[in-house]
Amino acid sequence: MAVLRFFKTPKHQQYQYKPRFWDPKKEELEERMKQIEAAKEGDVEAMKARLAATFRKGYSNDTHFRKRQVMRSNLILLGIIVLLIILSYLFIIVYLPQIADRVGSGGG
């Protein structure tokens, strides 16, 4: 019997998946309605949640703000790089001859 079982592999089990429809707009509307009801009651936690949602929504929609922040960051980085290049150049001009003299004369 075991020999017959070796040649006859069992069939796989099938999963019965029934997808459901999900409407993100409807869910967002229901969430807003809950927030409005909580705000009417004067709940402090609801006000905090509303303010946090407003900030999150504002930053994601304000592309001009993001562009300004990136531009400012890039300019600061460029300024630091230029400053380091100038300081390196001055260091080489001022101290390289002294270092070369000490190395050439045997360090003493």
C-alpha cells in the first residue's frame, strides 16, 4: 500500500477566498463624520486628532513648502562645501611650505 501511495501524490487543498469591495472614499467620509460628531461634543482628544490630521494633510499637499525646504538645505550644504574648500586651500597655501621644509630637513 505504501508503494502505491508513493506514486499517487495527494491533491493540494484549495482556499476559498471571497474578496470584498473596499471603498476608501466611503471609509474616509465615515471617519470625518466621527470626527465631526466628536468635535460637536467638545472632546479634547478629538480636537487633537483633528489638528494632527490637518497638519499631516497640509504638509503632504504643500509642494511649494517642500521645495523651499529642499532648496534651503541644498544651499546650506553648498555653502559648507565651499567654506571647507576655501579653508583647505588656505591651509595648504600657509602651512604646506613649512611642512615641506620640516620633512625635507629631516624633521628637526
